[in-house]
Amino acid sequence: MEDSTQAVVNSVKQWLANVVIGLNLCPFAGKPTAEGKVRFSVSSAVDEEQLINELKAELELLDTKPEVETTLLILPSYLDDFYEYNNFLDWVDGLLQKYKWEGVYQVASFHPKYCFAGAHPDDAENLTNRSPYPLLHLIREASLEAVLAHYPNPDEIPERNIDTVEGLSAEQTRALFPYLFSR
């Protein structure tokens, strides 16, 4: 039987492979994933203080391990409510400021109930940021800047992603996002 932590990681890996890379929502995700440079860290946090400490530890790890390109900090036990998750992102910004990580790292947000400002919760565009669990994607700014310098029209990525997910059939959506239909 699969350990629950491993099951969480496997679920996120499947989402990364099938949705993020498979639909090309992030054209930069394939290379570090194929090279084994993506760290999958499952949080045990159940409150803000514990999660801030874990987030800080992950950022410190990135400071000391250049071979880790990016980290997905997965939150299976905390911040299931999207409103609370979204509010927590202010704490993330504060942590980056406090420890002078602004401009060094950025944190992208993904959540099973992700909803863009101004969007209806059922709008397909939200699928671009819907993951099996709440997670924080810790990205090296220098790496992002390097790949963006060689990518044509990076400003078009969000609109292209919306077009991609809006073009999915109901069957494709259920197959790619099973966790949205099983909760």
C-alpha cells in the first residue's frame, strides 16, 4: 500500500506531467522536471506559524542547494479554503521581504479551488492554477529571467493557457482534473 506522503507526491507529479507539462501551461517546466531538479516537499503544517517555518526552511534549502531548480511545497493538511489560502499569500510576501528574498525567489500559487479575481468559480480559466492540493511553487527569479529571455512573446502565455483549458472537452477535464470531481 502506498504511503500517504508518497500518494500526495504522486498525485502532484501526475498533475505536473499531465496538466502543467502535458498541456504546456508552463513551457519551462519540462526541462527541470526531466532533469530531476524539481523538489516535492509535503508540508505537515496545520497552522500559519508552522507553514511559515516550513516555507522559510524550503527557501533556505534553495539558497544552499543550487542543484534544486524549484520546489513545490504541497499542503495536504492546511489551507483547503481558497479564501484563507489567498490571504496567506500576504504572509508569503512578508517572508520574502523580511529575509531579503524579493528578487531572488518568487512564489506562484496553485489550489484545487483556485479562482482568479473577477472570475466565476466555475470558469474554465481557473483550471490553469488548479492543483490536486494547495501548493506554493518556489521559483528562482534568475532561472525564470534566463528562460524568459529566450522565449518568444511570454506575455501571451496566460491567454494561450486560458484558450487551452477552455478548449478541453468535459471528458478531458474530468480525466485531467479528477480531484475536482471526487471531493
